[in-house]
Amino acid sequence: MYRYYNNNPLHREVNDCVIRAVALAEGKTWDEVYSELSEIAQRECIILDDAMFLEPYLNERYENYCYKCNGKRLTVQEFLEQNPVGTYLITMKGHITCAIDGCVYDTWDCTDRRIWSVWRVDRGY
């Protein structure tokens, strides 16, 4: 399932998927996450939406799930059908999204995209 969601403070539809997804998953504001990630990225001298920044950041904080089933890359929808409960950050080519209890919250429907990796965000389940 997909629901339109844009927590950008000015409701802009810009390339801020990292900030939008992490903010929703962690229950923080867009501004809080932007500040936090910007500080880390500046210290590391890397762009905050670069995979070399994002994957280590997420690996340090959350459990990384396997994204393949029987050797096949799952789509976001297939993964959510198999994992209907929980909060997940899901990466795919050029994008990251947040899914909560089987629903993707994003500015566009990416449920048909193939997953690169998934992290479960513990929000007290």
C-alpha cells in the first residue's frame, strides 16, 4: 500500500528522500534530521544522500534485513506483504523510503521498485 506523505517543511518535492524517510521512521522533524545528518556528513566530508554515507549510518543504528527471497530481489510491495508489521527504511536505486505497518509513506509510489536493502527501525513494537 502507498500513501502520499511529504514532511518537507515547505512541502517542496525535492531530492530530500533521505531526510524525509529517516525523519518519519524516527519520529523526528525534517529540520531535526537535516541538521543531524548535515553535521555528520560535513564531519565525514561526504554528501548526506550518498550511499557510502547512508548505508554505514543506517547500519550503525538499525538491524539490517536480507532483501532477497530465494535469490530474487524483492519489490518493496513483496517485502511488505511478507513483513506487514514494523517500521522499515528501504533503499532502492537512487531512493530511500519509509514503510510503517505495510504502508509506504512517500511523495511517489515506489512499491514496484526492487529493493537494495532494508533496515528495521525499532519504535517500541
